[in-house]
Amino acid sequence: AQAQVGGVSLSLVLVGKFDPEPLLQNGATCEVVNGDKYRFTATEPTPVLRALGEVLQSSEATVVDVEMKRPTLEDVYVSLMGPAPEPMRDPKSTGEEEKNA
């Protein structure tokens, strides 16, 4: 399946003792925030959320933050069209007109 342009991203933070393997096996990446606090991110949230249920039922983990982002219309446009081109300058212009205006 082809990923959507500017797809959804999921970020969640867990604390406590738990096995991260179900989340990692379902496409999440992990970073240690500090101590026993871990941030997981994923671009395919559905399998990770299913795995999160398994992790929460079988451990002492607690979810302290969940964030799901969808791209803005501008994000999608830029990903499809590329960044805006630089405005063309008049080769005769020295820029002095703008400073004196």
C-alpha cells in the first residue's frame, strides 16, 4: 500500500515498567526521554495503538501523553508541489529603490 502524502503521525509517551517489543514490532520507534519515560512515534498509528492496548494490559505502564497530527493543507500542497520558487529580480534593479521607499 502506498503511504498517503503528508500522512498522520502518532506520538505517545509511556512511563513505568513494560516490554516495548509489541510497539516496536508494529512500526513504532522509541527514544528515552529520561529515566523510565519513553517516547514512541509512528507514521502508521492503527497497529501501534492496537499494540499499546496489549502493552497496557500486560504491564505497569502509564500513558502520560498522546498526540496525533494530521497534515495541514499547506503541508500537503508543499509535499506535492515543492517549495515556492524564489521571486525573480529585475536584473536592472540594485535594491536601492526598496531601501529609499
